[in-house]
Amino acid sequence: RLLRVARTVRLMPRFRVLWMLVRGLASAVQTLGWAIVILVAVIYTFGILGVDLIHDDLELGKTAAGPAKEVLEEYFPSLPITMLTLLQMTTLDSWGVIVRPILRDYPGMILYFLPFLGIAAISVMNLITAIIVETSIAAAKKDE
């Protein structure tokens, strides 16, 4: 049934643009998969670096006080939670709430957060957007 609905939608002139977008997204799935692998690798690498910096090298988890200690305990206690925090920062979802208390007490941590935001949030996410746009345009040209 779903295939019949899709075929009908494809033939209706009103849904031509929608069909082009869906087709472009479907043709980008493999490339998007590899972009996601790159994103996970970046998050994993920075997650290891973050846990190592916070808990081993700088011992921020032990010496922190006040709001910075609360943020470090909540968002950077282990590798999986740190990776989840970095994924949240990749989407720029309330990243200031996480970073500001740490930077207030440990300004040197900007050398950790800024490269991560530059690589993950800006570069890789723009790459993903470019992939979707390029494949959508290619699918539109192919349909014409």
C-alpha cells in the first residue's frame, strides 16, 4: 500500500517538489552514513581527550568548586556521558550553560571546547548540509 501511495504522490504535480526532496534525501543516505561515522569519530576522540583532561591531567573533577564542579560532575563524569554532552554541543543546544561555568574557573579549557565546536558543530554539520543539498539538486536535475 505504501508503495502505491508513493507512486501516486510522485505522479501528482502538486507533490513534485516533495518527491524531489525525498528522492534527494534517499540518494544521500550512504554518504550521510559516512558523514555520521566521521562525526562519531570526532565526538569519540574529543570525548576521550575531555575525560583525560578533566579527570586525569588537570584533575578538574577533584579541584573544581561551585558551578563548575556541578557541571563537570553532571556532564563529564565518564566517556559515554561526555560523548552525549559533546553531541549536545554539536547541535549547539544550550552549550553555553555547559561551557561558561567551566571557562569561568578554567579559561584554558577554551583550547578544548573551541576546536571541538569548530570541527564538529561547524565543519561536519555544514558538510552534512552540503551533502543533502547537493544530492537534492542532482535528483532534481535528473527528474527534469
